[in-house]
Amino acid sequence: MFTIEHEFDATVITLIDETEPHTRPLNEDVVILTFDDRVVVEQMNPDGKEVTRITFTMHQLAELRLALNLPEGNYRIEKED
């Protein structure tokens, strides 16, 4: 399950972990904040005391998007002029 909320300066997507009862422990929600110039991914640590935050530039996000569909190897995105 997920939710999408549009705020003043960001779109917030929350991925909510769901599972059948007693099959595995639930993971904390993943919150994705999208801004004009970056994407931030947040998740509460399992102990519930600290949020882990990763910030991607738009270029890094583009590379990640490509990497998800490429075979093993080294790649470089060449910027178009």
C-alpha cells in the first residue's frame, strides 16, 4: 500500500509495508520526498530511535533508474549538449 500527498514544496510518497499475519516482521514505512532538485528517501531505524535519510540529486536518480534495468557492468551517462 502507498499514499501520495502534494505539499507546498514537495510531493510525499509513503510506502507502507503489508504482509500476511505471522509471516514476517513488518518493516518501517519508507517515505519518499520529491523536490525540484532532489529526492529524499527516509525510513525509521528498526529500534525506532533514528531516521535514516538518503538524498539523491536528479542526476543520481536518473542513473539509479537506468541501473535497475541494466546487466552487471560499469556505465556512465553522457550529458547531451
